[in-house]
Amino acid sequence: MFDTIDATGTGRKSDPRMRNVEAEMIRSHELCLKISARKPTDPDYKGLLEE
């Protein structure tokens, strides 16, 4: 993801290479929130980390 931002130089949303970066950043943030809300013993914990 950050390679794409670096490759665009400015990281402008209008750059076609940036098209998926924002969506992936949002998805990553949501996964972090889900992981933080679970205990390591939760059956879903490992699957979330792998994702």
C-alpha cells in the first residue's frame, strides 16, 4: 500500500494508482478495531490477524 503512495509521488486521489489505497486503508483500520476488541483466546482472533 505504501509502495503505491510512494510511487505516485504526491499521493493524490486523482492518480489512478491511488484508486484502491484509500479503501485498503479503511479496511485495515476496521480490522485493527476488530482485533483490539477481542481477546487472544477468541476463536476469531487468529483469523482476523491472518486477514
